[in-house]
Amino acid sequence: MKVSQKEMCPILKCMNLLGKKWILMIIKAISDGCKSYSEIEKNIQGVNPRTLSERLKELQTHNLVEKKILCEEPKRCIYCLTKTGESLSKHIDELSAWAEKNFHC
């Protein structure tokens, strides 16, 4: 069975994003609720601050994460999954469970 470029386009775009280092861990880190940048950074050991900022911007661009500015003093930002991000998070949980069964570390 031949597969066309048009058929593969959405999955290729998805895998290009999700295959980037730290993306899945960032989504997982905020899947249980909104987090500040520093909370995300603490939850993901070894992530470079510059890379974390870049990945958060990419996730915002793809409408998976939303940056919210809180109206408190001092002002601070939190990152939350969008509805699209929440729906993806459920699939990541399923993939994680599958991986735990089939790939042993």
C-alpha cells in the first residue's frame, strides 16, 4: 500500500516536534497543572535554560502550551497546557505506559 506525502504530512509534523529533546518531558511536567518556568526547570533534570525557553516557545507556537501573566506583584508567568496540549498529554501517558511494558531500562 502506497502512502502519499499528503497523508503523512500531519504525522511527520507531529513527530518533528515531539521528537525534539525535552518536548515530551516539558508536556509531562505541566500536565498536572500550570507551572512557573522555575518549577518546570526543577522538574526536568539536566535541561539547559536556553533550550527550555526555546522549547516552551515552540510549544506555544503549536498551540500546545499557553503562557499566562499573573496580575500579582511581582508579576510572574506560568505555563499551562491548552486544550490541544491536554488532549496530547493523554496520548503521551498511554505511550509512556506502553513503553514501560515493552522497553526495560
